[in-house]
Amino acid sequence: MNQEASTTLSRDVKAVRIPSGEQIILPASSSVVVTQALGGSFTVLVAHQPGLFRIDGTDADALGREPLEREAAPSEGGAFDIEQVWAQLRNCYDPEIPVNIVDLGLIYSLEATEDESGKGKRISVKMTLTAPGCGMGPTLAADAEQRILTVPGVASANVELVWDPQWTPDRISPEGREKLGIVGRRCRPVFGISKRGRETTEPWGGRDRTRGGSGRPESGLEGSKPAMPAPAATTLAPAEIIRESAVPLAGTAGSFDPLLEWIGDASVVLLGEASHGTHEFYKARAEITKRLILERGFTAVAVEADWPDAYRVNRFVRGESDDDEAVDALADFQRFPAWMWRNADVLDFIGWLRTHNEPRSYVAQAGFYGLDLYSLQASIEAVLAYLDRVDPEAALHARERYACFEQFGAPASYGMTAGFGLSQSCENEVVGQLVEMRRNASEYVARRGIRGEDDYFFAVENARLIRNAEQYYRSMFRDRTSSWNLRDRHMAETLDVLMEHLRQRQKPKVVVWAHNSHLGDARATEMGELGELNVGQLMRERHAADVRIIGLTTYSGSVTAASGWDRPAERKRVQPALPGSVEALFHQAGLPRFMLNLQEDDEAADLLRDPLLERAIGVVYQPETERESHYFHARIAEQFDAVIHFDETRAVEPLERTPRWHGDEPAETFPSGI
């Protein structure tokens, strides 16, 4: 990106949020940084707003610039020339990549036929995107259509977004590779990944799709063996294969018995979810966690939540806080999306955990911890409060260091200005504070015994979070992959540090609650191919056989989610899963809820080693751009050790229900009535 000095919008201006495609109004006086000016539009960063935005070139005056001229269209009245169509497509740009869509390899086909009107040509284009989760697809397609219509002799244009075959970097032209600085580099192959880390170089979709053998490549074996005749392929349909291997969930106390057998002696159990707002996912994770605590001696629950907010819950479930009720212990979860943890299912679980802990010694109790790093300000306040109690002089030094952030207000504003070199970073200050707290560890811990150890652990982990959050906010405006990786490395590091802390008392056994996208091994997904890693991958790499990853999926129902970032919670209808997705395949199996053991060397696991679409709904759900916003390809049997499927699910119940959540859900036929 071509970063420049910040400027202030002189008036309200229309913009498109990247990558969701959401149309918004950026208010006058917003501080912005232009990162790209290509194809007749500007890509900008906006203070206090996460991500990037696209502003049309006709609104350049709001940025204090001359209007961007769209590249000149061919003169009117000339003969039709298909090369002019290609020339216009070369004027279209992804707002995050300084290479036009032709050289980026996004155009799969272009066809010119006689239009039905008889007034010229109809141009039909099939194009794709570099990332299926990008909601900018319709915007880019519309831009391409408008440009094609400027070509003489063109009467109509249709640009269709397609996803098969999946885009890969090999499609970038030599010109595009030179622009991106990757001339002469070979794009690395797409890797599959085995349960315990063995890599294969089999490309997506390359597996023999018959169901007779194991389907595993032989290239990793030592020596050579005579070719053996392949067994006859089964005639079972994929849905029948899934049904044969599925273990139905009956809703009884013993329903999860097989799952506990599959988990075995693992000491790290990662329980995923396909959305951040589904009751069945929270309920199942709670029931599995209770059994792991009661029957397998697990003593920690680590969740995709901020460290200080979750630690208030930890103190409550241990009987160490002033909170009288479970709902009071959840009071610090105020930042969007509050419903992730302020919901009825979490409330029930922490009430159970408090009751479970009451008759047990402090060491034998099970704790509740957060893994995430969004709590920069809350963590600063927690560090200062701790030092005020144990070392007031050190608290003064800490305040001086953390004052570095005060001039910026919101962390996102700091990240934008420091990340683009428009101000000095606070890196030295936060690192210095962490080093000092670690240097004084023995002095601080000695004051209160085991509880003093936990108090210090809480404080120093906040200091480490502040250091990592500072890096995260600086990176989030420059590179989505690096900021994602920094966040998941932080969560994995927090998990490891937590286990090391618990190891002082007994063998640590931890269950983790987070989204499938964080816990399912990234190496088995197309995100991994784009350079992203995640907690599941890191845990497998570090702890191998001690880890089990359980994914949770659904076909349809309702979900609690917002329509945009920082918007109110709504109860939304979940669209039936798309054909070609793992959820649609599970639906075809005809079971309302079931489990699959993907560690088995059977036909179901082999079937699920092929790449399939997989849905991911986060805190924002945009069914109008379902395919672009919520699906990616994955090898399910390599991503998870087991999967639990609920065919129809309902929205988790927030403790604070907004009018939008209470409102009636639209009929399935809305808005067409069909």
C-alpha cells in the first residue's frame, strides 16, 4: 500500500467497507490515510474504525484532492473490438491489491455474443476473488460491468462471480508478479496436513475420489513397493457414508460417552463453534466441559474472551470476588460483542462451576480464563491497580510508561498513526514495563502465598497482553494476515503460559472454547494457504498427541449476530448451507444431530479429506453475501479430530435483548415471497 500523511474529510462521504462490502457514510472531520489510488477510487484507513474503506474518485474533493479521472473509454461509434473490453477490465482494481483484476488472474472467461436487442454485443464474464470471504465481490463485479458498457458496440454486460476452480497465486501474470515483487518466485504448493503434523503436497481436489481405498499419497513412504490393485470402489453415496459412520446424539446423559473415549488421555481439548451466537454450540461445549472436569480432572476453561474480563469470572467461580451472583461476574463484558459471554448458556455454566468449586480446595478448583488481546485499556487499568496495592512506587513508573497511549484515545487510532509512522510507537514503554514486572516477580509473589502467585500471574499476563496488543494494533492496518497471526499466536502463547502456571500444582488439563476458525488446524484450510495460522495448528505443533480438536457445525436455523461491526445484536435466520459444503453433506445424511470420529481410517474420514466448503459465521452475519462472506474451503478430516453436527439450531439468548433480537424473524420467503 502507498501510505501517505493523514487528512481530514471536509464533508460526509459515501464509502464501502472492505472486505465486507457494507455501504456506510464516513462523517466529516474523520481522520483518514489514503493507502491506494487506482482504478478511479481511493482506499483509505479511518481513525477509530477497523479495516479499510473504498471511496469513489468522484468524491475526491472530500479528501482535498482533484477528482480521479476514470481511465478514458474508447471513442464512441467505433467498431467493436474485444481487446477494448480487456483494456477496460485492466482498469479495475481490488481495493487492497495494486494489480488490476486481469493481471491478478481473477477473470476466468470472457465471451462476446449478439445481444437479444440486436443493438450490439452482450459480454459475459466469469470472475473470482482472491479470498472467498470477501464481501467486495458484488462491488467489483458492478464496477467491471460499468466499464465494459463504455466500449463501443457493447449493448449489455453480465459479470458473474464464480468459485470453482479456486483462485491460486499461480494465476497472477508476470506483470502482476513484478508489481507485487514476487518475480522469479514459485508459488508454494497447497499442503494437506495429517493429524499429527505429517505434510503431503497433494493439491486441492487432487485426491482420488473413489471410496475404495485410503486415498493417502504414497510419496512419503521409504523405498518402493509393487503397485497393488485398488479395491473396488463402493457404490455408497457420500451422504450414506456419513450416515453409516455417524454416532447419533440422543440428548441423554451418556450421549457424549463416545466423544470422551475419542478424547482419551488428551490434556488439551479445543471445542470449536461455527458461529458466535448458537445455543446448541454453547450448550454442547458446556456439557462436554462439565464431564471433562468431573471425570478427567480438567482444571481450566480458556475462552475466546479478553483476559481481565474473564478473570473476574475466574475469581467468582473460585469464591474470591465480591460478586454475589453469576450475572454480576459477567458485568465486565461490555465491549461489542457482549452477547458472546453475556448469554444464558454461559450464565448457567459459570453458576455450575461455582457450585462445583465450593467444596474443593483452591488447588483442586477449576478456573475460567480469557485468551484474547483486545483489552488494551482494561489491562492497563488492571496492571496499575495491582501495582498500587503491592508497589506504589512501581505504579508511578508504570503510569508514566502507559501515558504514551493517552494522546491517541482509542487503540485503533494509535494503531493507524503509529503503524504508518505518523507518530512514535509505545513499543519501548510496554516492553520495559513487562520486563520490570518479571524482574520483581519473586518479591511480589512472596507476599500472599498461592493466592499471591495467582494475583501476580493475572497482573503480569495483563502486561504481556498490553505488549502484544500494541503490536497487534500497529499491524492491523497494514496486513490482515500478520495481524490475524499475531492475535492467534498471542492466544496460543497465553494458553501455554496458563498451562505452565498450573503445572506448579498439578498436570495441567485445559478445555478451550473458541470459533472453528481459530481452533480447526489452519494448515487444512485455504486460509492457511494464504499464510494464516491459528491456535489449533500451533497447539498440534507444540503438543501433538496431547491435543484433540472438536469442530461444531450447523445446516440452518437462527443465530445471534449483528449486521455490521459494533451494531446491535439481532436474531437472524441462518440460510440453509450451500451445495458443496460439508454442512449440506451432513444435512443429506438425514440425522438431526450426530458426531463423527475423524481419527478413524474409514470411508467417512477419507471422504472428508477432500476439500469442501465450510461455513463460518462470526459476530457479523451477512446472508445477502453468504458465499463471499462466510465460506472457505477446508479438509475437514485434517482440520478436526472429531465433529459434532446439529442440523437445525437456534440463537443463543443474550442477557440484554435488543428490539432487533426480540423482533419477529422474517419469513423464509422474504423478500421475494417465493
